[in-house]
Amino acid sequence: MSKSVIVIDDDEDTVRLFTEFLEERGVNVVGNGFNGTSAVKLFKETNPDVVLIDLNMPNGSGYYAIKKIQEVNPKARIVAVSADSNYTTEEKLEKLNIPLIQKPFKMDQVISIIND
């Protein structure tokens, strides 16, 4: 059975390309959002297996969304996708038990993490 995923990034092209690639690989993309606020709303509506989320977005950062989603479901599977690779970012995500995929990313790595 394919995993259900929501894709959240403030860059619409990234969301579209990510969605197309995932669907070509048999992943069920059940929602797309462009900020942290929409991420929380989509999570509540769709209850996906995995949330792929950018960290730096307007109108609710990825950190805001992660916190809110974990309040709804502490066991939610969230994967951060970000170009921000500084130590502080990695440390924050580690404390939240959130894996980080660095941009630019390899889609095989993304698929592997989703199916893990």
C-alpha cells in the first residue's frame, strides 16, 4: 500500500515538481500547502502517513507547523526539507526527532525516507 504524503513549501514550483515526482513513484500525495498554517490545516484534514515540510516559510514557519502537528499527533511522521544546514537547525530538528533532507535533494533519498 502506498504512503500518503502532504507536501509543504512556499515555492510553488518545488511543490509541483515534488508532487509529480512522488506520484510517479507511487506515493499518494493527498495535499499541498505553501505555509505553516496550511500545513497544520491539511494535516488535520488528511491525516497523512508523512509530512514533507520546508522550514523557512512566511505565514507560519515549518517549526510552527511541526509544533502544532505534534500537538495534534505526537507520533506524526514529519520530514524537514530545507536548504538551511546550519548546526542550530540540525540541533533543533534532532530534539524534535525530525529527519532533515538537504536541498538540493536526491529524490531517491526522499522516497527511501518516506517508505522507511
